[in-house]
Amino acid sequence: MSEMLDPDVRDLAAAPNFAHVATTMADGTPQSSAVWIGVQDEHLVFFKEPTSVAFRNLERDPAVAISIIAVDDPYRGCSLRGRVVEVRQGPEAFSWLDARAREYTGNPYPPAERPAQGALLIVAVERASTYSFDVFAGVKPPADSDNHA
């Protein structure tokens, strides 16, 4: 059973921030997917197509690692580990996808791009750590960032 989400984790996951979900391939190698993330009750949620590599990996092994970075401050984020405890397919998954599309882009998910099938994956967080490097707050890369060492 998952515990209550840390308030900082909840804030990061509820806002339109991008997350990376890491799963494990059958041969033990890692696989990572960028996703829109959200919160339902005390769980994290994200959408995947059932034909995706990540979805198939999670069917076999529900363990997941997730990182979320604040769009407005890339030096603030969280790293999480947990398990997919439920998969919801059908209209609920697409309703969630449309709602998150509006939050992330200001528009509904484009009908022409809508996958034929979709699933909402519900994650119970088992471990979480948040971070904020305040020393870099408001710092932007130099305008001429082509001169990397």
C-alpha cells in the first residue's frame, strides 16, 4: 500500500511538467519514455499505448522509476520508485489524456493523432526524493551556448 504523496512530489506531478518513466526490458536493460504525468488520490498516473515497449515491460514487471523536472525551474524535481498497481483502459484513459493535453498545450489532444488504444497506468510510489538547487534559481544558459568545452 502506498503512503501519502510528499507535497512537493504532488505539486510537481500535478503541474504540467514532463516526466521520464524507466522500465526494465526482458534482458534487464533499462528503457525510458517521456510522458505527461498526473496525480489521482495518492497515486501517480500516466498514459501509454498498450502496444508500447514501456507498457509491455510493465505488464511483465510493474516496477518503475520516474523522474519529474519542473518546467519553470529545471533545477527542481524529484526521483521516484514504485509499482504499477492498476491499469485502466477505455474512455477513462482518453478523458485523462484530453484533460492533460489541455493543461500541457492549451488544446485537446488532436483527434487525428489519437492512438487507437490507450491505458492509464496507476503507480503507487514506494520511495521518493525531491531536490532543488536554489543556488541556480533563475540561472539560464549563456546566450552563446555553442561554445561548450
